[in-house]
Amino acid sequence: MNRQVELKKGRKYEQVLDGARQVFMADGFEGASVDTIAKRAGVSKATLYSYFSDKRLLFMEVATCECGKQAATAIDTLDLDDAPDAVLRLAGHQMLGFLLSEFGQRMFRICVAETDRFPELGHRFWESGPGLVERVLRRYFERAIARGELRIEDKALAAHQFAELCKAELFPRLIFGMQTEFSEADRARVVDGAVDMFLARYAA
């Protein structure tokens, strides 16, 4: 997994990533070919291989970069000095929005399908997804605890409990193909319930 640090970045690096993202989203990991990715990116196979030695490494970079971009946008909207009700509600909508997005769905399905063969795919997705959520929420919990607003002993567990509450009903319905579109009212119902239940347990 540490090979990621050694990636060479040149002027066509972002071009390669953009082409790869489009192909992976359309064809999945297994169905995506290096030839198709190079063509979509408008580069030669030699150029592609100069950045990424194999398709697996390219997919991990695409997943990490895209998750990182979305996470950075979400984190920038959070005021870690705000009250738990406001911070958790906003964080809940950000998490659920990602999970229900086309990109979130496809990355989840691809990683689950390929993790048995390539465990590092799952590790990287965890670090840029659930692991990142845990780190951000733990940082907020520490501040809220210091202000006397929350009482939490196991901050890591509490972070994952909140994330799971935000997935209630809607995410399973999506994953099993029962529903693909969700209204703002649907989302608000789940997030509001998650915040209420979380604070019922952890509010000081």
C-alpha cells in the first residue's frame, strides 16, 4: 500500500486520472481495460504506465482522490466549535449525500467486489471513507466533551455508531435495488432521527 507515496506526477497526471475515473464508473474495476482508459484520457499506454504500473494502483488513486475531494469539501463546511446538534446534522447530511451519490455507490460496489482479491483496495477505501469520518468526528467529540456538551468514553465507537445511524433504511434500500431516488424529506427524516438518537445517548 505504501507504493502510493512513490507515484510520479507530471503534466498529464490529472488527465489520466480523469479518464480512469470515467471508465471505472462506467465499466467497474474488472471491466475497465488499460486500452480504454488510455483512449478516454487521450494519452498513450506508455504515458499511462509511466504514472501507474498497474490498473489496481490507478483505481486506488482514483478512489482516494475522489473521496478526498468530497471529504475535504464536507469538512470545510463543519464548524467544530458549533453545538453538537448543528454539527452532527450537517455531517449526517454530508455522509448520506455521499453514500447515495452515483460515485459513492459505484466505489462501494467495486471495492466490495474486489477486496477479496485485492485487500489493499478495501484498506484504501476505508482510510479515505469510514476511517476519515471517524477521525473527523473524534476530533469534534474531543472539543464538545471539553466544552461539557457531550459525554463519550469510546469516541471511535461513537463515531461509527453515528455513521451507521445515518445509513438507516435508505442505504440498504439502495444497495438491494429497491429504491434509487430519495427526496430531501427522506434524507432529513433519517438524519434527524440519527442526531436525536445519538444525542439521547451521548449528550451531557
